[in-house]
Amino acid sequence: MDIAINYTLKSVKDNIFFIEGRSTESSVTIPIDMESITGQKQTLQGSFVVNMSSYFEFDGSLGINRLQEINIDTIIKVEDYVMENNVHNIVKIVD
């Protein structure tokens, strides 16, 4: 799944660039092969909806991200079942 993210430079202070990113909602439908407890196999249509947001603090002097934060929200729908998942990842350079 390709996810387009739009980045915005929010501010610059002491050669630190504060950047935010946000995706538009992306979705894809794919067939999912399932097997029941009784062993019966069937193919169901699964829908995946993904939203992403990010925040970066880029140090222009060092040429690296000193802080990177990414949030990924996913909703998976298969017939009457809905599963939601959130991944929050932070990477910070420690002095």
C-alpha cells in the first residue's frame, strides 16, 4: 500500500527544523483466506484503512533527526469483524 504524506515546516529555532506530517486516509481491499474451527475454508474480503501522522525535529547543524515520532492507525474490517490497531514509535537522540 502506498501512503502519501504531506509534510509542513512548522518553525525553525536555533537551526532546529520542526516538521509535521499527515497522510490522507488510504484504503485497500484484499481477499483473505480463512479457515473455521470445523476446517471449512472460505475467502472473505478484507478492508484495510490506514492513517499516519509524524513529527520530526531535524538538526540542521548535524544533518540528522534528533527526534522522530510516528503514529500509524489501522482499521481492518472483515465482514462483521473490526480490528483497530495503533502503533506509536518515538526515536530520540540522547546527548
